[in-house]
Amino acid sequence: MNTRQIKQAMKRMGIKTDEIDDAKEVIIRTPTQEYVITEPSVTKMEVQGQVTFQIIGDFEVRERTDADVGPVIPEEDVTLVMEQTGCTRDEAIEALETTDGQPAEAILKIISS
């Protein structure tokens, strides 16, 4: 099959692809590492409403420092603070960050302000 036939077959199957030109860098961050892909070739594919990206290129893995990572705040704590105070998600996260992740203190901080 040549490239044209492959594209036609993908179109018949409902697969849409787009090249993302001029991408300079792709960074995938985990809580402890960064995967940095430089000068990537990036293809966006849409299949049955799901969007995926195919990334090809050289990469390096870098460890993240504590300053990069910040405090890890469990989603349950954010939800608890929001439910108890009626605040927004951003307000709950900010309060948890300033109270070193202590939900009770975060709730009191929001209520008293």
C-alpha cells in the first residue's frame, strides 16, 4: 500500500490525522520526572471521538526537584475542602498549599476569611 491508499483507508474507518508543524518540544511531567522530547514529530489522531497524539523524537529524562513538584495534594482533600466551605477548586488548592496540605486547617482558613 502506498501513502495515499493508507490515508484513504484511514478516512473510511473514521480516523482523522493532522500533523502539528513547528513543534519545538514536548514535555511529559510525572510527580518525580520530566520526559523532554526535543524537535518532535507530532501527529494528532482522532478515532471515534478519542484524541491521541503520536510523538516521535529524541528524549531525555530529568528528575524533578522539590521546587518543581510542589506539595502533593490528594484529590479527596480538595473535594472535602470544597464541600465543607463552598469554595472553588482553586481556592481549596491554595488553602491546602498554604496549610501544608492539612484539610482541617484549610477549611478553617477559608471560613475565617
